[in-house]
Amino acid sequence: MKNLAFQARGVLPALVTPFTADEAIDEPGLRGLVQYVLPHVDGLVPCGTTGEFIYLTADEQRQVIEIVIDEVAGRVPVVAGACAPSTRQAVQLARAAQEAGASGCLVVTPYFLHPSDKGIYQHFYEVASAVDIPIILYNIPQVVDAYLPRTVVEDLADIPNIVALKDSSGNLTYTMEVLEMTDGRLDVLIGHDEVVLPALAGGCSGMILASAQVFPEIWQGVYSAVQTGDMDTARALQSSVQKLARIFCRHGGGVAVKAALNMMGVKVGKPRRPLRGQGGVLINEVRAEIRLELEKLGKIAKPVVKLPVREEPLVERFASLGLPVEVLQSNSVRLGTAVAGDGAEKVQLDLVAGPKDGPVGESYALQLTYPRHGHEALTAILEPNLTVRPATLIIPTVKLKNLRQANMIYGPTQAAVGKAIVDGLASGLIPQPAFKDEVMMVQVTIHPQALNRHRLYCNACRAMGEALQNAYTGE
Amino acid sequence: MGKKPEWFKGIFPALVTPFSDGAAIDEAAYRSLIRHVLPDVNGIVPVGTTGEFVYLTEEEKHKAIDIALDEAAGHVPVVAGTGCASTRETVALTQYAKDAGAHAALVLAPYYLKPTYNEVYEHYEAVNKVGLPIILYNIPQCAGTHFKWWTAEGMAYLDNVVGIKDSSGDMPFLMALFEKIKGHVSIFCGHDEIVMAALAAGADGAILASANLIPDIWQEIYAAVRSGDLAKAQNLQARIQKLVRIVVRRGSVQAVKEGLCMMGLDVGNARLPVMPGGAFRREDREELRAQLEALGKIPPQGVQYELSSKTVHTQVPATPQTPRRISGFALKVGEGFAGPPFSELAHVDLLLGERGGPVGKAIEQALAVPHPGHEVRIVSERPRTLLVPTITVRSEKQAEHIYVCASGGVVKAIEASVADGFLPADALEDLVMIANVFVHPAAANRTRIEMNNYKAMRAAIRKAIEGRPTLEELLYERQAARHPFRYAP
């Protein structure tokens, strides 16, 4: 190693920058975050992409770096972001970081105007020459809109204080190429949470990750398992966080990381505008998904919820739809019910079908005018603009408390109900006249913590098939 | 010395290849299609990209070229698509076109495996030896390789190359071609969205998918540019811009084919794996239909509504899917979905029925009971229409999105449906509707909320009345339908 003060090894979280409600830097929040991750990490990286460096002034970056260094109190090295589009700005940031006591600098490929290979080389050369601390090159084409060219990396690797490259591209062909062409002259740190295991196995010496401030201990586990050649353990650990890693990388970035930390009680506030805390790059449905994943990892407490099974006689289950027992016992009305699956993906369906111009038709129309909060009815479709017939309403019986829960109904459950109905048309189970003249309503009961969409889809499809069999053959 | 042939200018449709139900080439439909475009075009192009050349056997390509030549019968020149992936096949097909009597061959750059520019040059050199005039064809969207101007320039000097068709839509590339080879060979635009600009900048003509649908309008644009009336050409291009954008970006072949079918020219579907409701989404079909109507391509026809109390006669822009007698007005269900963008997508669940039926009763009952968080409103009296928010309204912003923006779109859709006859004047007192509208809580762009709700509501009204999707459509998509919210993030 060229510089003993800092080794590009192990797990380094790319810290978010906590903000107060009025978008000021939240010093207690930042200190709290550092304390939360410190026991599990080999270093810290403030003012990177996840740290919203692009929304911070140079003074604010200096302030963030100073707070982090102060809070760390020498226990691990601090690698400060020195990311800027111009060389002049990057040099100033790197010098400021060195003065503040940083152990190294992370320098991103110059962005916005797209300089030539020569310009990119000169940029890193000048930053490296301006300071004495180690420099980590930073390839992140997702936001820079260009790769740090491999041939430039090859040459930069000869500069004494350029010690590593952080590769966030997730493109392992690039990572392998850099490892091959620099041949030990440069350490490569993986910066893409979804491919940590293969990157480490392929020769990366460590990681700088956004998710390493959410579950640093899991990444430590992956790191040491790969070191000792225990690939089974490494795979199991990577797999346990794969979905969250994907969400952090592709469905919200630092915004999603902030949302996760806030849920865990590590208060880091919202991102700066124009980003929204939720409902922007991080859509509400995905935010709710993060919560369940954190519950699974034991990062937040998992409420115990039992699936309310409906056990009263079938004819009594439609009272909330305004369909009393007498009506349901009439000849023209068909009923069916079925349960499929178990655990969180168990599905119960109660089905009523009848002529459009009778009480079932009237109840159908009323459901669409009188949505009950949390039990809003929706029309069954195979996909948008492909409504199934007989026209069918899906009504959730368990109150929907968030958009992810709603998503389980209007996503997999709805698709399954639609598919089962069209299967029933194809097999002749549902007679042709019913196609035009009848409507159906399906009350669906699914667990609020249902998580596996494929299992839910299969169970709902099976249950709907059986309920239709019930309704149309009396079996 | 220039090689521009006198005949190679103006508007050439890239003909679709009609298929019958059994998926064989439908010769009768093919001939009808050619007769439909013939009065307005300067030539025709069978077996191009739009002609699904890549899904045709060699024998079928021969047949399509033969039919086109026979039906054109010397009235207009025929430019046969002869591009294949390999040089051997391309040479053979070009030879066939020459022997059959085609005026020229349209030869696209070899695709799939990506030959280098010297290999591409030698490919064209080999085709050049056949002796039929050839037109170079750049379509990077499908071929995967974009000509460089210097490659095109070099190939333009092969002695039988008489033109180049550029479908890239890359205007700077086209400008470079004008700079380098204008006057030497003919330069054709193949991207429907920029035709007027390309002609004004110096293109000799255009080979277009949308010229199957609207050859007359393209001819007017061509004539306007030729006569120097750029203002007229701009206005005409603007009138068809949405239609051609749908064709170019939303499924091309299938879009053109469904458009022709809606106009009454049954050319069948594209071959699998292209599917109806695929790249050409169902919401695009509604939009294409509306555009064709606005251009007078789908004229109104008589349809009769059998209400329980009376029969109402109306004139609507009917397609072959529209039933001529419609009954069952007790309760009709329609659905409309329009997007993107995601946050502002619109989803309307519509109920349409008679005042005295279940829909009418539900409306009166709904108005009699307060709905906290789901306040319902009558947004139209003729026909009486109740607007219901699908999800709970929690903020003033959401309320504005529902009761101002989405509602505005819904009302405009009702007005449009009264104007086009789907909601007939004689039935406005008898019919009632419930529009259950979804606006995502994260929505921000108010103009798009209104626009998408307009589209979704208009489609929902038509689908309810026409009974779409049909049983056939549902069964056809039983396996392939893909619900967008079924999958984990």
C-alpha cells in the first residue's frame, strides 16, 4: 500500500447528510448516524453521491466532514467526497478535506459537460497533485452519464497517491477489466449494492455502499465470508438483502436510504428539494416495501397480525355489500368461496354473481359510488384497458393501511382473479350469456403482511378457480 | 455525375403485408390496400420493415413483390424491399426483384450480427453487381447499426446506388447527407415525425409507414413544400403529428394495421410475436382512432341504441368492432387507463346505464349519504354523471387534483362523446354514468392529470357502449396479458 494511513479494505458506508425540516445540516442527526454505524465499519465516506454533495455548498461539505471526523475521534479513517464538475472546484474541496483531517478523498468523474479523456486525466492528476492524502477514483455512470474510461484509469493508477477506484456502475465487465488492466496497481472498491458478492469474489478489496449505513454488519459478514472462502454463507447473506439493495440502487438511491434510516429510528430527515422524501424517485408503494424488508431483517419490530378468517356461513358474508341472506338465496344468484395457501400468502375469496339488472347489479353500482375507506372496490382487469367480463369488482375485507398493501390487492390478486375468470370463459365453466348479462363481486381476504407476490398470485388464482367452480356448478 | 432517377421522388408508402386469419398473405386485402393508396402516391414499397419482411419466407417475399407489381400495373414504380441479414440472401432476393420487373430495391444494412463498416460496404458492393438500381436504407432502431455519413457517402458512389432512405430521425445525420451527396443520389426521409422538416431541408421524398393510412395528406405536404408554401406544410404536419408519433413509437406495423382495420380495410394483425395490445398499447389504439376520426378517415355510421323505454338512432364513427344494434343498457361497465407519466396516470372505472336502473339508483343513494374522504359530485347533468374518487382524499392538493383537474378531463370527455354521437342527444335524459376516478397521491402535473382523465374517460365510454374488450380479445390474451403491478420492485 502506498499510504499506510488508509487502506482501501472492508466496509465503508457512503453516509447520507441529515437535514433539519428547513433543509439545514442536522449536526445531532449526523453524529447519531456516525454512532449508529461506527461499531461495524472500516471507514466512513461523507459527501458522496448518497450524501447529496451536489446540493451542498463547499462550506457545508467542510462542515459535514469536520463533524464526522470529530465524532469518529480517530477510530476509523474518513474518506471525504471531493466531487465537482470543474477541476478548480475539485482541488479546493480536496484541499479543504485534507485540512479538516480526512484520510483520503473520493473524486468523481467530472460531469455535465463531457470532457475528453485528456481532460478527465488532467482533472484527476491535478487533484492528486494538490493534496498529500490518498485519492479514490469514482466511476458512477448512472449520474455522470459517462464511464471513467478504462484506459485513463490505467494511466492514473501510476500516480503515487491514487490508490483505489470505487466502481458504482454494477457493470462487472468494467470492474473485471479495471482489475485486470491495473494489475494490483489500484485497489477496486465495489460501489453497487446488488453485486457486492460477485465483485468481492472477482477481486475487489472492499466496498463503499449506501446500504452499508443501514445494515453494515451484514456486509461485514459477506466480506469476511468471502475472505475465508465460505461462499455459501456469503451467498445467503447477499440474498437476504438483495431486494433492499435493488431498491436502494434503482428505486430511490439516497432518498430510499434516508427513508429506511428514519424508519429504524436513526433520524436523518428528508432530502433537499427538488427531491421529495417520498412520492418522487421513491414511490409510496416502494417505501412501504422497505418497511417490510426491514422487519424481515429485524431492523424494526414486526407487528403480530393474524389473518382474520371469515367463518360465518357464506350467505352471511355479503351483508356489508347490502346483500342480505334472502336475496342471496334466490335462484338467479350464485355463490362461491375458497381458501388457498398458508402463512402470509393465504388467500380467502368469497364470490357472488348475478344478473346486472337485479340486486347484485345494484350492489355492484353502489360499491363504486360508496368507497369505504381502506376497502375501496376495484374492477378486475387482466391488465389496464383489458377489463374482464363478466365485469367483476374486487373488494378487500382487511383494511388497507398503505399503498404497498393496496398494491398486493390491485397487483397480484387482481391479476389472478382476472386470469381465473378468463380461464373459466375459455373452459366453458362460465356460460356465454353470463359474459354479457352478469356481474360478480369478490371479497378478498389477504394477510396485511403478504410479501411474496408470486405465491400470492398462485394462491389467489387457485382460490378464484375453485370459487368459480362452486358458483357455476354448485360443487 | 448525378444518378437521381426522375421517377424517384414524392410519397411512397411502406406497405404493410396483409395476413388472413390463417396467417397466409391475404392477396385480396393486399390488392385493396394498393388500390386504396394508389391515387395519392408516387410509388409503393412492398416487403420493407413495415411489410414485416423479417417475418416472411423467401417465397412469401416473392409473392408480395409479384402482387405489388401486378396491382401497380405500371401506374407507379415499385421499390421492393430486398434487405436480408446475409449478403447471399440479399443478392438472391434483389436478383428476383430485378427479374420480376421492380424499379429498384430498398436494401437495409445487414442486421443482428453487427458487421463493421468495411463489411457493410462490401455487402452493398455485392448487391450493386445485380444491376438493379438500389436504395441504401438506414434504420438503426431495428438494424442496431447507424450508418456514418462517410459510409453512406462511399456507398452512394457505387454505380447502381440511386438513393438513400434514412429512417433514423437523426436530423444532423440527414443534414450531413444533404451536404455530401445531395443531387448525386435521391435522399428520402423514412421517419414520419420529421418529414416536413426533411423535405424543407432538401429531401426528395419520403417512404413512410403512415402513408398506408394518410397518403393524401402526405401528398399535400409534399406538394406544399414543393410549391414553397412552408406555412401550409407546417400546419398539415402539425395536424398529423400525434398520429405519426403513435405509428413511429408505438408499434409501427401493428399500429398501421389496426388503423387500416378501423378504416374498414381488413389487413389482419402483424405476425407473432407482435401482438395487439403490445407495443401498440390499447390506449394508443383509442388515440389513433380519435386521430383518424379527426382527419375524416373513419366516417360516422348509423347505430341504434335499444333502451328499455325507446330506441335511439345515432351516428358514431364506427369501426368494424362497433355493433350496429346495442342493447343491455341496464348496466354497462367500461374501463379506461391512460398514462404516462406514472404519477399522473388516469384510471377510470365507468358505469353507464339507464336512469331507472341500478346505476341511476346508486347515484341517488350516493348523493343522499355523506362520504367523508370520498365526497362524490355530479359533474354533468346531460347525461347525469357522478364523479367518485377511488381513493381517500387527504389533502387540499389531492382535492384539487380530483375535483378540478380530473373532473375537468371527465367533463371534456363527456362533451366530446356527445359531439361524436356515442352519447346521443336523444338519450342524454335517459342515460346516467358513474365515473370512479383514480389519481395517484404523488401526482403533480395538473395538465397531465386532466389530459389523461380525458383520454381514459373517453375510452371508458366507448368501451362500455361497444362492449370492449370482446370475448375474443380476452381469450387471445389469456396467457400473455401482463399486469404492471403484479411484480416486486
